[in-house]
Amino acid sequence: MGGGPKGRLTVFVACLLVASGLQAGVHADGAGDVVTGERIGMGLAADIAEEAVAVCAGQGYAVTAVVVDPSGDPQVMMRATHAPRFTRQIAADKARAVILSGIDSGAFRANRGDIRQEMNHVDGVLVLDGAVPIESAGSTIGALGVSGAPGGDKDAACARQALDAFFERLQLR
């Protein structure tokens, strides 16, 4: 790094980051240094996504189902052979709306019409019907988004039916 103003600013910012890191153990909300969280396992996530695609296929719809983890990162994606490629992103973005809001994406859409258009400009989030939270023992462990049926209500119905098929496995903890 040079000794010019830009170099001194870089060193100053680095020192601030180090100093703030030294205080990382102290949090206003009382959180500790190590935080654990519940997450859906890959096997169950794959089973739920596959079931959602199968349920919709049984109704004549070629869809994509995406399960995201509690951070909104895609964990599993299942796509029917003839589902349009764009359904991958739409399903994932619907699921992230659930993670963002904590509720079914259709309920979020209905409840927050005042900010829906603005939320659709948030990268990776679409406030559309078709995604549901995946919950176990009172914790949201992921979300399931479905896209490709002729209407978000039909996507959501496939998602709910898929979750219902795994009710017992979601309650086992």
C-alpha cells in the first residue's frame, strides 16, 4: 500500500474492521459468539421438492420446486422435464420471499400490497403466490417455492400438498 491518501484510508478502514472484530463477542441483543440454527436435511428437502413436482404433474402441470435453507440459499431444485427454464429462478425467488417475511408468499403478497412492487425489486425475491414455509417444532427450517402451474394458487396448492405428505418427518425432533 502506498503512503498517499488512498493508502492511508485503506489502512484506517482495515484498523476499524480489526477493532470492531475484537468486540465481536459483545452484542446488544445478547447473542453469543456461536449461534446454532435448525435446518432441513438434504434428504428430506429432496423428497419434498420431488413430491411437489409429482403432485403438480398429477394435475397436468410441469413445474419446478426449489427448497431454500433459512438463509434463502437454494438447497434442492427439482424440475419437471418440460418445465420452462425460468421456473427455476421464479420458484427460488418465491421461496426467498417466505424466508424474508416468515409467512406463506401468498399471505405476504396479500398483507403487504403497499410494498409489494418495491419488494419485487429486491434481488432474489418475488412476492408471488406459490411458496410456503417448511417448519419443524416451531422453527422455520426452510421454504418450498413452486413455479410453472397456470397460477400461483395452483403452485401453492402443490407445495402445501407436498409438505402434508411429510408431516411426520417434519415433526420428528
